[in-house]
Amino acid sequence: MGRLRYKRIGVMGGTFDPIHNGHLVTAEEAWKQFRLDLVLFVPSGHPPHKEDRRSLDAENRYLMTVIATANNPHFQVSRMEIDRPGPSYTIDTIRELHRVYGKNTEIFFITGADAILEILTWKDPERILEECVFIAATRPGYDLRRLEESLPETERARHATDPRVLVMEIPALAISSTDIRRRVSEGRPIRYLVPEGVWEFIEKNGFYR
Ligand code: NAP
């Protein structure tokens, strides 16, 4: 019940296939910059936009996320999307979190800028922007005009004074899950790109070969 005290929760949404140090740097930076009480990692169960590529099964992506975050006292991991049947829509996750933590808890949904573009082009972007603030993590050099152009008309006016989509440039996001999977398949090293325990878990289970 203690968790009901939280007032500002960061929600790290991602497929985490696999989780890497760029994700962890992003979460820690958001925690500090936005004075978050907690960062909750939410691995997606059934990504709605990933029909074309088979991800590693949700349970193993979840386990790697737990291993990666275990030693940080303000990081937690949720099974919410993994246990929910059907596609993992962000709006459902935000609403469930508001039910658990209360309407007054402010939710900061942290994810990659391209994923935010995709969420905002889905139906009802106005409604989702009422329910949470988005923190778009970008690699340096990302063209921010694409994000601004994706905002609904009503949101553009408000954006100057009360922005609901914030941008955080993270140099460590030069690391990417795609590159890590490719490296493993080519027998190249991933040590120091992912936490030690995650590297060992991938090796032990022979993932991505
Ligand atoms: P993605 O399309 O695989 O990733 C887009 C970009 O964002 C990639 O460069 C990715 O790098 C990066 N990224 C992903 N998660 C990140 C994070 N937490 N922090 C920093 N960078 C991140 O996106 P995805 O992982 O499948 O989805 C991201 C989140 O958006 C998930 O929670 C997903 O459920 C949600 N989403 C929802 C909808 C919807 O509700 N309709 C649609 C799309 C996405 P890496 O590959 O290195 O992570």
C-alpha cells in the first residue's frame, strides 16, 4: 500500500528486446530531471505495431528487465502489459496506473521519440495527452519538427506554455536493441552495452543467435 504515496511516476515503456544501458541512462536522467518518485519499467506484452517481427517472448524480456534494474532503489518493473491479454496499448496502461495510484498522481510516459510519434498518430491523441506527459528520449541530432508536427491542433496552442511532450536528448541512446541483436547474431561482443547480468542471461540461454 506504501506505493500509493507516489505523486510523480515515470513509466518506461518499451519492448526491451533486450534492455540495454541506453534505456537505464534514460530512466535515471528522467528520474533526476523531472524529480520523479519512481520509474516503473513496463515491458510490452504484445506490441501492437510489431506484427512483422517476432520479439523474444515476453517472459524473458521481463526477466532481463528485472535483472537490469534490480540494484536501483527507485526502479521497479511491472508485469501489467505482459499479463494483459491482447495488444499493449499505452492508453490502457496509463488508465490502469491511474486506477492503482489515484487520479492525482502525475504520470510521465518515457519512451523513444519515434514510438511517441506512433502513439500520437493513433486515435484520440487529445485524450492521452490529458492523462500523461510524454518524455521523448532521442539520440542527438533527432529532427524535433516531426514531433511538433504530430501534435493535435488543440495541443499546438498549449505547447508553448504547458507542453505535454518534452524532449530529452540522451547520447547513450547510440546503443540500440537492434544493434545488440545483430551483434549477438554475428558473434560480436555486447559486454558493457548491457548490464553484466543481462549479458550473462543472453549468453546462457543462447538468445539472438
Ligand atoms: P520501437 O518502435 O521498437 O522503438 C522506437 C525507438 O524508440 C527505437 O529507437 C527504440 O530503441 C527507442 N525506445 C523504445 N523504448 C524506449 C525507452 N523506453 N527509452 C528510450 N528509447 C526507447 O518502440 P517499442 O519499444 O515497441 O515501444 C515503445 C513504447 O511505446 C512501448 O511501451 C509501446 O507499447 C508503446 N507504443 C504504443 C503504441 C500504441 O499504444 N498504439 C504504439 C507504439 C508504441 P530500442 O530498440 O533500442 O529500444
